[in-house]
Amino acid sequence: MADQSSVTALERLQVVSTATRTERLLSEVPIRTEVVTQEDMHMRGTFNFSQAVELFNGVRVESTCQNCNTSEVLMLGLGGAYNQILFDGAPLMSALGGVYGLEQIPTAFVDRIEIVKGGSSALYGAGAVSGVINLVPIQPLRNGGFLQAGVDVQKGEPIWLADGRLDRVFAGGKGGLSLVFQSSQNDPIDYDGDDYSEITEKELGVVGAQVWFAPTAKTRLRANYQYTWEERRGGNRFDQPEYLANIAESLQTKYHRGGVSWEQDVTADFDFSIGYSFAYIERDSFYGGLGDVVTDPNAPGYDPDELDPTIAGSAASDSFGQYGYTEDPLHYIDSQFNYRLEKHAFAAGIQYKWEKVRDYNRDFLGKTLATFVDDSFSNVGFYLQDEWTATPTLSVVLGGRVDKSSELDDAIFSPRVALAYEATPTLKLRASVATGFRAPGVFDEDLHVDTLGADQIRIRNDAALKEEQTITGMVGLEWRNDPANATWGFDVTASLTDIDDTFLLGPTLTDPVTGDLYQVRSNASGSRVEGVEANWVYIPNSQLRFELGAAYFQSRYDEAEDIFDDTDVGGTTIISTRDYLITPEWSGVAQAIWTPMPEFNVFLGVKYVGAMDALHNRLGELRRTPDFWVVDFGFTRHFDTGKHHIDVTLGVKNLFDERQKDLERGADRDNDYVYGPRFARSFFITAKYLF
């Protein structure tokens, strides 16, 4: 366990790179950066990225589908489409990867997660509106690794988990190899006893490798590759093919991701890096089912013809053709050149990203019935940044980026300015203004097909859809009671984000020709997100650490927007609102860590999710959800066996079973009506062998 005796000592040791794309000590970085380490993740029993990222204040992972458990990361009061997830600085979370990819990223390969909140398009381009989340891999300095296994039990159903890493350092420390794996498996979990799952049946396997080599003191070469295989299915009738279920959402995913990079020190003041990364995803899918059809031969209303796909007009003949196949290759080239001149550190680079999405409708036998998407998208960006140490107490970051997207007629300029001022040895002030944008294209919500009952709901872009443009301003302060040995720490940040031409998904409509359900993505008048985050840390001694964080965000459209309209099918209900859906104003985190002796740790964590608005499409109602207090508790016992080490962790997550209680039931359920904590109360135990 790392020494947590002082905030200042922790910051002094931590090197971060995301905020300015240059390595800086956390205590000196001019743009606020938050970090979660591998030790934090292990203590909370997190095995994947979607669990680990919730350790940050103001960051939530929200489920968006009751059938298949898709999820997105929300921060700064904005949804997942507004932040960018990076793998060691590379934006490899593609449109399709963003649908289910959050749970497919193992923490075994991650040394730390860095988050920079606020507009980051000046460095990272489109999609970095609310900030970036960077998963920084481990580069071990010695031979070793770990093996870990555990079980997490919800509603009596076990979720089996295992992961591990093997590190080998060779050539006198000039090179090395890391191998990683992760595996998980569980049966479907039904929270409310209606024979329809709330947690999907799932099998996941991940293997990966990372190689690095430094042939000289000035040259560093790296390569990495990761392969993910996953099968998941939600709904009912798991012993039958998907088309014979009343509802099924089923995915089989193969995900390849990797890259190579070259870093070169030319002189003491000049260095550069060049890298290539790729991602390639293949997915077989099914969205739909029979709907409200009686499948029990002994039940009233049973009609065997409805289950026969060869009979025209039967429910099975329709669901027989609800399969899909999607391909999503992505290529990314990155370069950066750094030059230091007295008080200035200049960085410039060129980045190119190309992605193609092919999405086909198929039947159970694999025959292609239609092509939904066959498009490619590209973006080239050039950025320039100056980190200017104006005085020993004042740092200024000036930067800008020009992007040319294949989806836009004109180039987009995204400037950023940030200031960090050390007012006193204990007080640091920060301020920044940045712009950003999102270009039209194929988004992850397009590639996850919503269903209402067994009917698919697809998304269509408005022909006049144009890019969103944003500007974000942030001001904040950080205070430590003693710069040499801090025991108290406090920070607060206020932010304002203005979005022009906000993308908005309209109400579910019915095509008058085909009868298909669809939503139109168009530009709303605009929107504004105002918020404040505050964090407090108290470390009275080497045995105790307390942390508390609270966040308030008001996310609203400039004008009331229609989110429900059933008048096209003879209804009379139109619902309009200015508030973002499934976006609470208040949220918070708190944790206490007690280490009474080196062999023993106790952890207590609390997550608060405030009330929010949720649309019930099936009933045509806008509902206000309750708020939730999620309590996690666990303890770890460390066993030393000489050269080796064993950690055993036991605990409970969501102790009081705080979750949505008005879940949709049965074959007609609205899978979109889901909110709040993603998991029920569970008990877990893990054993980790470090060598």
C-alpha cells in the first residue's frame, strides 16, 4: 500500500500527461488533472474501466438499456458522447466500441486513469467537449505480475471474474514485455422475477501484450495489442434462438486494438514522438423478438403458427430477420514535436483519424437483407501549444487546433487558454477558456438499436444536421494547509458550457410507409450546462484518510424541446422540457480508508445520485426519479510470503440495495426506461497473488 500520509507527498510523486500532452508532476500541472491509481481500483474490487471511473467525483456511469446493459460515462453534466476516452493518449474508442466497450477494458493493464474536465478539443479534437479520460498503461521496472480471481454475487447469481498480468524486463532494463488477460462469466440475472433479465448473460475474454525497448538512452519504442471476445444476451427464453424469444438483445463481439510508437530525444531541448494505432471490431447482433406472443403450449392463447418463421405474417417470420452484422475499422496516426526555450515549452503535432462503419441487416441464416450504414469518416487536425512559465508563481497555457472533418465543409478552429497562479504556498488558482465541437456522423447510439417491446427503434440524422460548437469556461482553487506536509486539502471548480446547435434525439415516430419506429437527430436551439464541483481531503495520520466530493450541474436546453409526441399514431400527448434527461443535478462521492496495521485495510465508500427526469415512452410520462445513496464496504488482508504477496479482499457493494424499483416488466417493456445505480446489492471476494 502506498504511503498516504500527506496529500502533498502523493502529488509530488505522481507524474501525469493528459492535460498538456507533456509529462508534468501532478502538483505542478497548470490544468487540473484527477487521478485514480491501480491501488484505488483494487481496493474497491473493480475489474474493468466502467467500475473504476466511478471513483471520480462528478463522473457517473449510467446504464442506457434494461435489456443489454449498454452504458455511458457522464461528466461535467454532459453525456458520454461529449467526452473522449483515450488509450495511452490515442482516441481508439470508435463509434461501435463506445456501445459496449466500457466493460471490455480490463484494469489489469492500467497503471492509472487520468481525467481532465473541460473543453479539450484544442489538443484532442472532436468529441473532447466535456473533457478526456486517459487510461495509462503500466510499464513495469522489474519482473513480476499477479494472478487474481473473484466472485461477485447478485440476487444469488455469481459473476465469476479472473485476471492477471506477467511482466518481464530484459536487456539490462532497456526493454520489457507485459502479458495480460481477463475473463468473466455469469448467467442472466432477473431482479424483479418476471423472467426477463436485468443483467445480461455474458462471457468475456481479453488477452493483450505490450512490448517496449530503449536501444539507446534517447530512443524508446513501444508496441501493444489487445484482443477482446464477448458474448452477451438479455431478455428471456435463453434456451431458444433469439428470434424465438419474446425479447432478446444479443451481441457477439470481436475487438482488436493495438499500436506502435517511437519516441526520440534529439537534444536536451527537442524531442518528438510518432505513433500509429488501430481498432477493428466485428459484431453479430440481434435486437427484437416475438413481442407479446404466448410461447407456453399450456397457456391460453398459444398459437404454434406464431412461432413458425416459414409462415408469412407470423411473429417468428418478422423476428427471423432482426439480426445484424457490423464492421468498424479505425486507424489513427499521431505525431508530436516538443521544443523548450527558456520559459516556454512548445508542442505541435498532426493527427489523422479514419473510421469506416458498415452495418447490415441479416436473417437467422446469415443472409443480408439490407444495408443500414456504409460510410467512412476522417479527420485531420493540427495543434500548437505553448506552456509559458511567466513567473515562478504564474503558468500560462496557450493553444489552438485546426480540424478538417470529412463531414464538414469548413475547418474548425479550437483555441484554449489556461492560467495557473500560486497565490500563496498553500493556495493555487486556476482558470481556463476552451472551445470544442462535435461533427455529424454515425454515433454509438445509432449502433445500439433501442427497442420498445420487440420493435426496433432506429435513428435517422436530419438532412440539415450541422456540427455542435461549444465554449467552456472554468475557474477554481486548490488549498493545502501545509505545503510541506499537508493534512487538509480542498478544491472547488465552477464551470459553464455553452453549446450551439445541440444535437437532440426527437420523439419516437412511426414511418407511414413501412411502419418502422424511428427517431430523428436534429439541431436544437442550443443548451447550457452550469456547475460546480468541490472536493475535500483529510489525512490526520498515516492510518486514516477521508475524502468527500460533491457536484452540482444544471443541464438545460435554451428552449423547451419536444421529447414525446404520439399524435402521429392518433394520440394526444406531447411532452416538452428544457432539462436534459437522466442527468441529476446533484451527485457526490465519499470514502474513508483505515489502515490500522500494514497487513490490514478497511474501506467505506458512498456514492450519491440525485433525482432526475426520466421519460417513460410506453406510457408517455415524464417521471421524477428518487435519489440514491449507494454504500460500499470492504476490507483487505495482506499476506507476505517472503518474495511473494497475497491480498484477500471481501466486501459488499450497494449495501442497502439502492436501485430503480419501477423496472419495466414483460414483453412490452420500454428498455430505454432505466436510470440510477446499475447493480443491485452484491457480495464479493477476491484473492490476488502478486509475484
